[in-house]
Amino acid sequence: MQIAIVGCGWLGQPLGLSLQKSGHNIVATSRSETGCEKIKTLGFKGLQFNLGDKLSDNYLEPIFNSDLLILNIPVGRRSNTSENFVANTDDLLKRLVTSKVKRVVFVSTTSVYGDQKAVVTEHSATRPNTQSGHINLQIEELLQKYFTSNATTIRLSGLVGKDRHPVNYLTGKTELAAPKSRVNLVHQADVIQSIESIIKNEIWGQTLLLSAAEHPTRKEYYTWAAKQLKLAIPQFIDEPEPSEGKIINATASLSLLGITLQYPSPYDML
């Protein structure tokens, strides 16, 4: 089938390659001309596209002639106002409803749960307390409005890959908070196999979670990771009343997906 990946960057490119290897035709978008040229070298049909662009332009027709669309546009810190981001996504989804696209996978985030001090499952209440969490939750609601049982949302923990690890942003920093909070991470390879399972096994109308099964403390894990990579060890404050914070339990989602994590522990991810 033809699959459109809207937002084909760090995650989308290896995902597209894997889907292409399975026999699918890939249409992919990037915000920049350079990004488009890169995805074309992978054998995808590359289109330059930003949320808010005019959706009636003919050059975007390959997106709307696809059978399935993967929506993977991270909110990020540099996004415009949340109202514009949500409104532009709303316009895109409305256009998809009138197109040939029959199924949608939305790559969301566990930040929709906020900073709950509890074990979180697929049935836990959402309590976003960041811009990213609020925007992703609104988009999830729009997806349910327009596609209901023909869409699946996958809420990801912190993404890790061979060239991306959060310890690189913490190295050498001091007075870091929440040393006893638990780490919730997931590897790029496990996200890819999860999305492939959704498509192959037609797992629609679901909201899924994805996280490694082990959750060491921030201080324990990032101290270890910095030592492994020979980086300056991040320094955490002492907390008089330490809290474990949020722990993502993705057991039910993994069972539904029928997969075994390639990276079940954050200690496997370096």
C-alpha cells in the first residue's frame, strides 16, 4: 500500500525504510528543502510541507492519495502558539477525511499524563502540564472525532537511539531536580516495530503506550550512562522527601501489539 509519513525526520526516516522493505510505497514530508532532498535519497517521494500550508496545492496530492497516514510532527519548543498548531492540524485532518486515506497512526507522547506520581497505564487519566502535553492531547481528541475506529494513537516515552540519548543534554549540569524520579524511555527500534505491528495486524481504534519495562531512578541511570560514555557526571540535588514520580506501564499495549521489546531496559540503550 502507499503510506504517507507526515514529519519524516529522526524517527520517520528509519520507519519509512523499514516499511519500504516490507513492500510499501512511501510518501514523506519535511519542513525544509534539505530534508526533502535527504528523504528522496532514501527512495521516498519527498514533499516539502509545513503545518499551515495551503492543502489544496496539487503537489500535495500524493499525501491524500495514500492508503494510510502516519502523523509524526513533534510539537517542539520552537512551535508557534498552541492554538495555531492545533488549528493547522485540524485543517489537515479535515482534508484527510475527504481523501483516499482510510487509516491514521498518530505518534503522541506520555507527556499527556503530566507529572502524576503513580504507575500510569492506558486507562489512567490524562493531566498534561506542558505545552507539548496539551497540544498532543487535543490532537488525539481531533483524531477520535474524525477517524474514531480507523485511527490509533501511540503515546511514546522519551525517545532514545544510537545517536540520541538524554544523558547528552544532562552531562556536566548541576543542581538537577528529581533524583529519585523514575526514568521512562523507549528505543527507536521498538517504536518502529510497534508501528509496523499496528499496520500489519490492523490494530485500529486504540490508544497505546510504549516504554521500556525497567525504570531506574534518574540519578542512578544518568550517572551510570555518563560514566559509560565518559561524560561529565550530572549532579543532582538531595531531596528531603523523594518521590518516584510517574512510571509508564506498557504491558497491556505490548500484549496487544504482540511484540517483545528489543530494548526492555534503559541499560540496553547505550
